Amino acid sequence: MSPSDRKEAQVRRLMEGPQPVVPADLAAGAAARGDRLLRRRRALRRLGWAVLFAAAVAFAVWASLTQPWVTPSSGISPPLEGW
């Protein structure tokens, strides 16, 4: 008997033998777990978008208040007096 025939015979015996008992609520439990995972992912995605939006608003408010694009006035030159 070749090794492949022996393996095939073992597989056939396993397939024909008694099948293991599957718990009745296995499918319902798996569906509930999948539902929880989807809800958690959706909540985390919404939280991420909310944080990103809040950061963008905070940056826009900061930029409008400090105006970093404007060059600061130089206080080095003396005032013009006596013209």
C-alpha cells in the first residue's frame, strides 16, 4: 500500500465515522459576535472621523486667531518724529 493510499483510507474512515456534535446555539453565537464586531468597528470609525473633524476645526480656529501667515511687525526701527 502506497503512502497516498494509506492517507486516503484514513480520510475515508474519518469521513465515514461518527461526526462530532455541534452545539445548537453555535450559529446564533457566531452571528451575535459578528454583529458586536461590526457595531464596534462602526463606532470606532465614527469616533475617528469626529476626532479628525474636531482637530480640523481647532486648527482653523487657531489659525484664524493667531494668523501665522502674517509677518510680525518689527519693533527695531525708531519712530518717525519731527517731520
